[in-house]
Amino acid sequence: MWEIEFNTFTILARCPLTGALGVATATGEMAVGSRVPFVRSRIGAVATQALTNPGLGSFGLRLLEFGYPAAKVLGELAASDPHVESRQLAVIDAQGRAAARTGAQNRDWKGHHIGAGYVAMGNLLAGKRVVTAMAKAFETSQAKDLWERLTRALEAGRDAGGQPDGQLSAAIRVAGDEVFPVVDLRVDEHAEPVGELRRLMDLYAPRIPYYRARANDPSVGRFDDWAARQGLVRRPPRSQASLRRK
């Protein structure tokens, strides 16, 4: 009989300039974006990992919506779960207050770092340096958009060793002022999911203002036309992009 090892590293944060909230995560199993990141505009962000119960993410967002601060939400989540020592949880509220908990039954290296408006955390990692590198990358990119800061932090965690057996999936979700996520990208099964997430993020980032504009004004037309009016470089045809990736 074989044993599945659940090993994940994650960063969640609030941007103090825009109020945007987001989570970026990578793991050694498939489809991490379906289980770990929970984000709601102007409400907060929750990450639940290790032997994950995704229901805790939804419950945490409801508590944040009721106005509970991050520490209170975390306490309620822990009290509601008889298996909390097998979980790793973190919460950011709409004011940027942060709270995190690493259960005792998580496997080493395990732990979290709480900074100003963010949490970096992981379990079954190559070492504490993974979380330290994530925190440093986030703190040293304050002039960037939140999605860029989160992506850089995830890359730093990977580059610091990530998980001993590597990663298989990665995801990023960011909510701004809109009722829909401004960024919601997933890599569900890939030999280098953090690198693939970066490729997708670089393709998607120029489209973020376009999708925001189109939601309010459909007359902006197709992306290529809008991009030309903005003086942006047009994305190459799909066939050429595919050839370059091979």
C-alpha cells in the first residue's frame, strides 16, 4: 500500500495600496487551485492546506463576511475541526490583519511566517528557507501589482527548494474591487507548474485592464483591437506561440 504525501507552499496577502486580496499556491498533487485558495473581494482570503478540508475555506470567507477579524476567524475554524492538527490554515481580512496556524501533525519541514498584510507557509518542504524566501520576495516587490508579488513569492519558494519531490500543480487567485476575480489561473498537472503559471501570468497580465474595461463598456471590442489602441505589442498567433514552447 502506498502513501500520498501532501506538501504545499502558499502565500496569501492584501495589497495596502489597492485593497486587492490574493492567494498563490503550489503542491505535489493535482489541482491545488480547487482546494487551497479562497478569496472574496473586499472580504478577505483564506488558505487551507496539508490534509486539506476545502470546506474550511468557504466557512472562513463566511465568517470574514460577518466582520470577524482574521484571528477570530482562525480560532473559529480551528474549533470547528476535530482534525485541525492535520491542517495548515491562514487568514487575511479586509484590513490586512493576518493569522495562521500550523497543525502539530503536519510533517517537517512545516511552518509559517506572518508579515505585514501577508502569510507565507508550507508543509513537508525542503526547509524553512522556502518560506523565508517567499516572504523576502514578497516584501522586496512592494511597487508591483499584487498578482506579480504573489507570483514572485511562489517562484522564490520553488527556487529555494520547494517540496523535496517537486511540484505538480499551482494556482493564483486575486480579487480587486470587482465581484469577479481579477486573476484566477490554474495549472492542474505539469512537470514544472510554477514556471507554467508564470508563463500564463505574463500572457494574462496585459489583459487585466482590458477585461476590467470591457465589463463596463462592451464597445472596447476585441483584445487585439484594444491592445493596438493602447500601443501594446500584440500576442503572436497561437500556432507560433505553440511552436516556440515545444
